[in-house]
Amino acid sequence: MKSSAIRFLAAVALAMMGVGALLHGMGTVAAQSPEGPPWPVHPHAPPVPVMEDISGCGAGSMCAHVVTGTYALTAVVRGVSGTLTSIRDYHLPTFDQRVLSRSADRVEVSVTSRAVVDTQAEFPLDVAQLPAEILPYLVPTSSEQSNDPDIVALARTLTDGAETEAQAVTAILHWVGANILYDNTFSLPHDASAVLRNRSGICVGFSNLSVAMLRAVGIPARKQRGCILWVLPHGGGGHHWIEVYYPDVGWVASEPMGDVNFISAKYIVGTEWEWCGRPETTIQVTERASGTLLYVLRTPHSDTILPLMRDASVPAWDRHPAQVSPSRLTMMTAVSDTEATASLTVEGTDCYSTAWRISSGAPWLDVSATEGLTRGPVLVRIHVPSLTLGLHAATLTITAPAHSLTSTRSVPVQVWVVKDVKRTYLPVLRRR
């Protein structure tokens, strides 16, 4: 079996097991009070399953599975009387937790998470326009040192060139997932500066570093905590993740160890979690929806630590696996010319196949290359003698195979054929 296929199967199996943190061999999870010292390691959390054979992983790029749709489940939690009181309703624009019924030793809760963030927020954010109650989430703390020069420098480097907040958030969280190793010894400090220095931490360390890096570039962020369900029927363990503020959406949850701009429905928000993972606590889950994979993108990072991340779709952000620049061609040529030319840059960004193909829908439209690998230039030729005076339109179709999916992109081509190319035509061309 080809190594790319092996890597894909391994990545899919890991995704089925849940959050990308599983690759770090999480056994039990520690947490930190917002103001106090680290909480003790959760004594009841069972070990997380780890794949014994991930042959092929570590040999290529970390992949980003771009997903969309809804993840939803209903969980019935039974435990010691009085221990489940912290499970309450909790609502965000893309995450909804509702208590359906409750007794002293039983809670039925519905969790729904949408893997779509409909944001057009630009980057950098205009801090002066943020609500007053959001500003505290830009301030450095003793555990989220967003003023640490190393954190500031790294965050600025990663977000250089980002035009939207979603792009900046993704760049930072991809870096954290690709470069921070899970601390199975539970012996390292959890604050952001230490996690960056050691390149290792537990869940609260991942969250502290992510929050600090986001705040360092003016993006409001905060930690959240609760129970993550990775082993049933006895649950998982206490866990930390983060929430990021988008001015045009609100707070959006992310998992710095695997999921960007969404979390799965296997997260139960709760300020206390001693019930989570206890032998006497049982959890029955009914899954109602599991989202949809759009495509798998290559990232700039190696998959040595984490083969894949999952990113929520952002409709306003064109992440199509076939990237083409420019997105349309408009040319003017004289009828006496034999040929007119223009150039495209085509890049296949699918993680498991970088090949792309380009085809023309018109006999007078030709390209210098019909297929290629990774990033490459394509010369577009117009056979002018085949055309009459006036406007002619055609389409170039770029296809990027993506394992089980195939992505296509259309590039409109417009050609003005005139008697003679003069400057008087240029304003007309610009207006189009």
C-alpha cells in the first residue's frame, strides 16, 4: 500500500477516536483554576486508546480536515447523588448544551456543535470597536503571558499575511497542534511561557499557550473547562479548551489539541468535573449527527506529532484545494494578432494528492500544461484568428483530486477582440 494511503487510513482511524489529542497518549487530564494553582491530575480518568501502528505518519505534512455541518449527541449521565450539579445549560453561537432532565443522581443533556463559522471579521481587529466586557480577554495573566517577547514574536510571525481573524486563529492553532507534545509525565509547568519553552504541556498548557498567542496579536480568547468523553461508559476526564471571540459572531470554541473553530459534541461544559471518569459514573450516549468532510488540506507543518487537525468551514474563506491566481482572466487583443497570452498560477493543496488538472472549454483557448504537481505556472494562449470582433467568453476548469473527493474550480476567461488596441479601450476594460 502506498505510504500516502497508509497515512490517510491512519489519520481517519485517529479522527474516529475523537480529538487529535489522542495522538499525544493522553492518560489523565489535569486542569487549572483560573486564579489558583494547578488542580491535581484527575484520578478517575481511564487511559486514552493510542494506535499501536501509525506507519507512514511523520513522513509528510500535517493535514487539516475541513468539516462542516452539525455534530450532536444526547448523553445520560448517572453518578453519585449531588455530584452532577455543575452540568448546566451553556450556549454559544455554534455550541449549545441543554439539560433535558435532572435528578439528584442523573442528568440528561443534549450537546450540539456546528462546524461552520460564518465570519468575515478582518485581521487585525479594531480593538477600539470591541465591547468593554471583551477587553479583559486581551490582557496578559500569570498563566497566559501574552506579553512574553517570545510569544509575541512567534504569534506575529505566524499571522503575518493573515487578512481575516479566522486565518490568524487557524495559523496559531495549527502551529500549537503541530509543535507542542503532550506531557505524559504531568511534571512540567502549565503556564504559556513554560509550555512554549518546553514544547510540551497538558491540556491546560495547550490552552494557556493558545490564549496567550491569540491575545498577543489582539484576538480576545479565554479558557473553558469541563468533561471530554473519550471512553464510555465511564466517561473521560476533566479537560480544558479555549473560546475565541469574533466581533461578528461571538465566542467560538476551539480545541488546541485537534479542532479549530469548533469542538465535537463529546464536550460537556462544567465548572466542576469530579464526577467525570469515576467508576461509579456511567454515561450513555446517543449520537444524532456527525458532520461532513469537505476536503483535506496540506498545512505548512510536519505531521511528526499530529497527522491531522479538523477545521470548521468558514464560508467567506476560500480554502478550496485547487488554488488559482488570478481567479479570472480578462484580455484585449487586436484582430490582426495571431496569439494573445496570459499566465495563471495553479496549486493543488490537497494533503494526500498534490496533482491538479486543467482543461479548456473552447477550441480557441489553450494552456501550456494540462496537469501538474504542487505549485506551478500555466501559460494561457488565445488563438485569435479563430475569433471575430467582439467579446468572447470561455471557462478553464481546474480539478484537484482529493482521495475520495474531487474538487473543481472554474476560472472565467473573457477576451475582447478589437480592430486595434488603443488606450481608449483601457477604461472600458477596467470597468469590467
